[in-house]
Amino acid sequence: MKYDLQTFRGDLFGGVTAAVVGLPVALAFGVASGLGAVAGIYGAIAVGFFASVFGGTRSQISGPTGPMAVAMAVIVTTHASSLAEAFTIAIMAGLIQVLLGVLRIGRFVAYTPYSVISGFMSGIGIIIITLQVLPFIGEPAASGGPLAAATTWPNAMSHLDNVNFSAIAIAGATLIVGILWPSRLRRFLPPTLAALVVGTLMGVFWLSGTPVIGDVPTGLPSPQLPVIDPSFLVRAFSPALTIALLGSIDSLLTSLIADSMTRTRHNPNRELVGQGLGNMIAGFIGGIPGAGATLGTVVNIRAGGRTQISGALRALILLALVLGLGKYVEAIPHAVLAGILMKVGWDIIDWRFITRIHRVQPEHLLVMLITLGLTVFLDLITAVAIGLIAAGMASARQFERMELDSVVSVPLLDQSFLYNNSSLDDQSKEIDPFSARVGLVALRGSFSVASSSKLITAISTDIASTKSSFLTSPIRFTLMTAPRSW
């Protein structure tokens, strides 16, 4: 690809636009993860820069995402007793991603069924909304997953005299601005940034007394030394694997979206290496792990970004904003970030699948609902694993139907049959072909042992209609591509 001044101009505009859009989202995801707003910014800088430079998708923007923030929130509360342990898990996740890329496993992510992806993403959206209900009304965020957060709602809302109506007003205004921001203004000021500005100004000049982010470091991030305790590393492997797999799936799905918009082709294995390096660096500097961000990628491409330089510029711009505007970030109310995340969670839910649910095959709908339920009520990695198993079973059942539909059974009209059923004196006599004693079964395409057990069912109608049963049934294999034994 020839790189000229026009391409650089597009990358510059794309990087600036993606940075403006990504700033409030990174702050919000940092708070949602339990590691703080600054961790979201550091993650956006580290993952965004290294995934762009070393990744395999030219115009992709990487940083904190909904699935990664939710996963880190669970890990912080259940697997890490300190910030050092949480960041060590992030480093381990990045290392696992690098290994997945080196082992060339990235290409298999493209085979993930859409029903599993839909259920997973919708579950993530529900979790984000559930976790932001308390900050939306001015209460501290509950620790644990969505069920633990939901159990605290009645107690928080039972004392109306203690309800922070200022926080509700700020969060509501932020949400409304994010939803109703005029289309003609979006090219100049993205809705998320407009919502951040409006909500923050309301909290500073009008409705004071709402919880705010607080102190934010303004210098370069301090290195976070990983925990090297062998017993902890063994315990940390499972959550690190969860982060690695979620980040890989999230990134490569976003890469497919970037390919469709730019008519290019990404390198999935190189993309995993870049994402892994970014997450390792994020853990070392105290940032949350990230992945390919769909919103940032789409905004970057629409603004003209076409190469890795746009993603690197976006990360550098965010770094400059942190160094220069850190003191202003600490005045942002938590209710503002809750309003932004409510909109993000709503957008993550796969409404396209839900609105077409009456057209979806029952088995695919069941897979989607299983994945969604397990995502919300159990954990993310189990949801994906069981969803893939259920999708595999549904695909096997569909494939079996296709194989059985290709079976053709016909009577074989041999000389004995024709002689017994013909007469020189009566040429008008009707002959029932299924009174033949010999039948021919033809198999087309592939055929597995799983389908062979139901072969007799497929031709039972023909056999039942005969006056004398088929004595022999030759099977014609010439139309088969490859008989299989599995």
C-alpha cells in the first residue's frame, strides 16, 4: 500500500476522532473494572499503541471494551487480593494471547457461531447495565457480579430520603444527551464526549455533592511489578486464560468488521500477537487489558484512518490528554460514567438478532439463550464453552438432516419384475413400481455414521408401501464425495 500525504491526513483525522470518542469510554470502563478511571486510560494507551504497531489489522482501534471490563471486574473481586495480583493476571493474559498467535490458533476464532456471539454480547450488555444501576442513583458500585449487584437494589431504593437525586439528574441528562445528540452535530462532537461534557458541567456548576472520580495521576504511569509467587500463578492461570480468550474473540470479530469496511484482509495470528503485547504492557503500567474496540474502529475508518498509524496516533493523543488534562478528569462525577455505560450496554445487546427472533431456527435460538443465560448468571468463559458445545450439537443435527434429505431410494425394475407385471393383451395395465423386490438406495454428497443409524427411517416410507419387502438394497456410492466414519 502506497503511503502518501492524503493517507497520512486520513490517519491523522481518524486517530484524533477515535481519541475523542475513546476518552470517555476508557474512563467509564476503567471505573467499571474496579481498577479506577486512570487504569482505563492507561489500558487504552498501551493496548491501543502496541496492538496497532504489532497487530495484523491495519485500521483497528484497540482499548478497553465491555467484555474485558466486565471480566476484570469479576477477577478483581474474586481472584485478586491486591492491585499487583490483578495486573499480574493481565500480564499473563497478554502472554497467553502471544502464544495463541505464535501457535497460529487465531484463524479458528472465525468459526465461532453467530448464535454464540449474539448470546455472549447480549449478556455482556445486560451485565454492564445491571452493574451501573447503583452508580446511576449515586450509590457506590456493588462488588461481585450482576446477581450480587441486583440483590442490593431493594435496600438502596428503600430509603427514599437518602436517594441522591442530583446524581440521578446528572446520570439521566448524560444518558439523554448520548441518545438524542443531533446527527448533524455528531461529525463535530461525538455523542459520548458531548454527554461527558454536559454531565460534568452539571456536576461542577449546578448539582454538586455527587461522588466524583477523585485524584488522577498526571505524570507518566509507574511500573507495576508482577507477583511471582508460584501458588498464585497457578491460581491465576484460569482467570488469565479467560481474559486471553475473551480478548482474542473480541479483537478478531472487530477485525472482520474492519475488513468489511475497508475491503482488506487481516492477519489473525499477528493480531493476537499485537493484542497480547499490548495487554502485557498494560499490566506493567497499571492499565486494564483491552481488545479491538468496534466503536473506535468504525469511527476511525469513517474519519479516514486506513493504516496502523491512525491507532498509534490515537494512543499518543490519549497520553497527551492524560499528561495535560488529568486534573480536570478528577472532577467527573461517577453518575456521568454510569450514564455513558448505560448507553454502551444498551448498544452492545444484539437487538438485530432479537428483533428477528421469530425467523431464527429453534436450535440456534436455544444456543443463543443458553449462552446469554450462562453469561449473566454464571461466568463468561463457561458461557462461551457451553455455547460452543451446544452450537456444535445443533450444527450436527442440521447436518444430519441435510444428509438424510440427500438419500434417494427407488425400485429397481429388473426383467423378472417387468415380465410378471406386463401382458401382451393388456397394454393399459397400471404397474406399481414399488411392488418390486429389489430397491436401489443412492447416497449423494457426504454421509456419516451418525446419519447411517437413521437411514432406514429415511426410506421406511418406500419400504412400507411395497407389496413385498425389498430383498436386497444395493447402495450406490458413485455420487458420494467421501464416506466418513465419524
